[in-house]
Amino acid sequence: MDSEPDAALLKLQEDVAAQKVKHEALEEKVDNIDVKQNDMDSKLDAILTLLSKKP
């Protein structure tokens, strides 16, 4: 009976570790999206600046 809690604890630890890996991957994706969005904002600002200068 003592091995059951140990097995359950190991399973929980594995699940937490797997979830941490997934969380870190999602954080990386969010950071990449943020950088791409900032780049897009800069490009759109440059386009708007060029368009506003034309007569």
C-alpha cells in the first residue's frame, strides 16, 4: 500500500514537469508573437508616414 502513494506522487511530479515544459514553450511563442507584432507596428507606422507626406 505504501507504493501506491509513491506512484501517485511520481505521476503528479511527471505531470507537473510536462506542464512546465508546455508552459515554457507557450511563453516563447507569446514572446515571438509580441516581437513580430512590434515589427509590424513599426512597418505600418513607416507606411503611414510615407503616405501622409504625399500630396
